[in-house]
Amino acid sequence: MKKQNITLSLALAAVFSSSVAFAETEVTGKIIHESATFTESGIGIGAATTSTQTANSHGKDVFKSATQAKIFVDGDVSDSAYHVELNAFNDGKGTGDYDGNESYTQRDAFREGYIDTEFSGWSVRAGKQQTVWGTADGMKLLDAINPTDYSEMAQNQMEDSRIPIWMFNAEKDTDSGSNWQIIISEGKSSHFAGMGDSSSTVAATHYGISDAGHAFKMKGADTISGRVNGMINVVPAMGAVATAFQAHGNSNGMTMASVNDFATNTSAGETAQHSNFAAICTGGAATSIGCLEAITNASATQRANQNAGGATTSANNAYAQNLLSDTTAAQWTAGKADSTSVFHYMPDATFATFDQFVGLQSKYTVKHSSLPTIATRYKNTTSDGLNYSVNFMNGNDTNPYVDTYWTSSENGDVLAETATASAGGVYTTNNLGDGTVVGGSATGTTYAIFNMVEKLNRISQLGGSFDTAIETASLGPVVLRGEALYQHDVMSPVVTRKDSTNKDLNHGFLVSGLKMEKGDRFKYVLGADITALTNMMVSVQFIQDVNLDYVDVGNKDATNWKYTADMATMSLTNNLNKAEEFKEFYSLFMSKPFGASGEHRWNNILMLEDGGGKWNRLDAEFSINDDTQATVEWNKYFGDENTQFGQLAKSSNVQIGVKYSF
């Protein structure tokens, strides 16, 4: 990324230092400072350090103190014009990489740099830039070329959160008044807190990539890279529990006993295995959910293992990851019905499967496709004043997804999840590698690696828009507008909780049970804009996102249970939240100038989410003089905690700022 920035800088320098005649170069800029504080006390999604969530609870703390200097350089070169935007950024309260400049985010130091010229009747803009096709309030629909920086959710203005990318952008007006646009651009990813950073090595902990403490990390990203609930850290922690089990269970021949059998002290069908439960617990006591919880989290409370020289066996997780915190039978029963921690999701995983999980480690890798995006748009106006456009794009989906698979620590070979049945089909084992020794007591040196690879998927999109103005007697002019988008091959998470083959999450098949699958979606927004109270703009919108390949099979009591999960909110803490086939949003936007000569302005947007999530942003800008403005902004998130907006309730905030232009 930095190499590309340097390349353009050198190219511009070469052009500017040539013998071509220059008009006077104009340099302008802005210096902006913003400080923000939480308005709610509590624990943010990305902040917890243990599954008991007793640490990192924030008060009404300052979490942002950012100063940036934007420098704009504009000028002419012969018959062409150029534009450069530089951005120096520092946030004294920023966590991790968020304290300074970072390429391909809204904090990019070299934000824009392009040349405008004419060629054979086409207006051409070449360089790092942004292209705007959509007009919806508070969301992006047709703006599918430039990625977006969601590090502050949707709080920032679109022109700020939109990430400029390198592109060739050509437009041509026809004699009939229509317009054609052709774009070839980079296919880059949007920026989400908790994603986008590779882990350096295979390891049992990857806390450094989780953006712990970030105010706007969402549950979906936290399920991937979170310190407590992220699979990148949960899987190795589960491997530690398997190691503790293996020290006793394997030596005693335990294979078919399941997590639920152990937690409830239930016979697995073979008396010997049932009686050997007691060999694991302190003092030989009968097993229970309390014993399983202690093995998972305690340091040295389990019975000495006679086959290991009297050593105690425990994973000693100490609640660092959200594996299990149940201590009563009632909690375990409730957890299986509405899962909130790892072992709730796999009650039928057997000791034979856990023998394959001994010593698990994990790795996170970012491998984004570098293929370009190709897009075109046609727009025109009908004789009665209806403006419309049709556009098509083929390129990388700006929303990344995560692919998972197992490899062997011995040789790097991919290990297949194989549902191996015992004699007579009594129980099923996730036999990684279909017979390859992984984690067993035979060697104790080979273990499975859980690989998580962040990718960008190639999709096709066909969309369009319209807007028209009509005169009404009571409301005056009303602008009606709409946008629609059909997307092909979009990735969505599909969770297989139970399957008739037993190759499911219930039996400990992590890759098969949690998969990203291709599907089609249809999204649209309908809006109306009016002017009320002399000069107040009022805009209302209805937004719907339809998953055309939605999966919803069975339930927890059925033989087969499979569903599409909600990408933004799915978490270990909420039963891997199921998505909605028809997801709807409603918005109300108002904007009005005020002051003696209308020199100030306030804006308010309210978005209501199907399922109960809500977000309200009220902001105002006060003109101190021609060059200086003061700003204040209040963002309130509330509603159901398992919705896109409601999950951020503890990140509600107030921001104040000042902006000086020169």
C-alpha cells in the first residue's frame, strides 16, 4: 500500500517538474480537532479481557482526542487539472493502529491524488479518488466501488468515511443528454475494527490482533478475533481443555463419552467409561458440570493422574476465553437451549473427538484478492423530468469474509473433518485427517492448526436509481427517490448446529459447522424529501435487505438444524444469532439552518432497525467566523443488544470539535 502511495508521488513530481506550463498552484486546508467521551458506563464488545467480564469496564471516559490537518493542493497543467489531499492524523486516545495514519482507512496520509483531463470527448479522472453513485441517508447502497471505514460505525460523514482508491474514471455526455461512466479500480476491503490484521505465527493466543478496547468493534468481528469470544483464541483454549481430558480419558479408554455425558454424570452406554469419569475429578468424586467447569478454568483442583506421575490436570483457562462458566445443572440445561459459551454448542462432542483436539493452535491470515473492479453506469432523464440510472459492477465485495480449515503441525497438510462412526454407529468422532494421528497420546507431538483466512469474494452487482419531484398542495415540492441493488455470490455465514450425518457443530465439527456460503441478495431504499417550516429539510426512508438464499432448517429439537447467521451480531454469547430473511430499516433525517442569517446548522438522523435496534445522531455546526466553526455531536445507540445498533449501547458518545479553514 505504501509502495503505491510513493509511486503516485513520484509520478506527480515527474509531471510537475517537467517543462509543461503551470497555472498558479492553490494550497488550502483544514485543521480539525475532535474529542469524544462515552455517555454510558459498562463493558464494550471489544473491551472485555475475561469471559466473566469483570475487567475493562469503562466509565464516562474520553476515548478520542484526535487532531488532523488536511492539506489540499490544486492546480492546472496545460489542459489538465490536478488535485492532491494530504492528511496528517494523531489521536492521543487511539488504541493500537488507530492513534495515527494508516493506509486505506479514513486516516490515510495520502488520501487523494488525481489528474482531470479530456480525451476524445471523454472526461477522464485518473488517480486515487472516490466515486459517489448513491444518495441514501445514513447508509451505502449503490456506493459499491469505494470501500468504507467503519471504525466509528456510521458516525462520520460519507465523504470522510469513504476510502479513496486508485482508479481510472471516464465519463461522457451524449448529444441526447444521457451520460456514460466507465470505471476500472482497485478492489479493496472496507475497514472494520477487529479485522484486517494477520497474526504473525501459529500460536495459542493472538490477543494482539483483536483491537481490544476499540469502541466500535461489533460482535461479528469479535467472534473472529476477540480475546474472549473470538475463534482465533477460543480454539487453542479448547485445545488446552482437550489436553487435560486426554491425560486421563485416553489412558482409561474413554472414547464415546460426550461433553454432555460428563457434565451430567450420564452413562455413555458402556459401564467402564461411565465409571472412569470419576478418575478425572477431585478425590474421585462423581462428575458434574462443576467438575467440567473446574477442569476448564481452575489451576490445580483435579485429581492426581496416576498415569502421569501424580500431576494434576486442568486447562487453567481462568475464564480468559468464553469456554464455560456453568456450575449448576440448571445453568447447563439452559445453556444447551440458548447457548452462550463454547461447550454449550458441542454437547455431543466425544472424548474421541477431543483426543483430536489436543494441543490445538490457530493462525489468522489476510489474503485479499488484488483483482480490479470493473463498473459502468448509464444515467438519463425522461421527458417528464424523471432522473434514472442503471449500473453494473463486477469486482471484490468490499465486505471481507473468513474461510477456515485445519492443517497438521507436522507437515502443513490440510486435515479433513471426517465423521467416523464407531462399530455399530454408537458414536461419531471428528477424525481430523481421516485417520491421521493428531493430538493423540501415541506421539503427543503432532497437533491440528485452525486456520482463519480473511478474503474478499468476487461478486457481480446490478443496480439502479431514480428521483423525481412532484408538486403537492399541502407539502409543496416532494422529491421521491429510490435505489435498488441485486448482488450475486455474496458470502453469508451458515451455521450447521445439527445434521443427520452428525457432521455438525453439536458434535465438534468446527469447520463444517461454521461456514461461509455464497448467495444472492436484493436491497432497496425508498425515500421522500420535503421542505417544512420554511427551510427545514425532512427526509424519510424505508430500507430492506432481502437474503434470496436464506437458510432456516429445523430447530434445537430437530435432527437437522441449520440457519443463516447475522454477520454483524453473531456471537458465542447470543446463540450465534440467526439472521433475518427480510431485514428492514427506517430512517428520519432533518436538517435546518439557524442563527440571524442562517450561519449555523443542526442535523438529526434517527434510524430504526428491524429487531429493535436504534441509533440517533444529533449534530450542530456553529460558525464562529468565516474560517472557524465549532461542532458538537451526540450519538445514542439503544434497543435490543443483539441488533446492529443495539449492540453498541455502551459506545454511545458525545463529541465536540473545532475546525479552522485556511
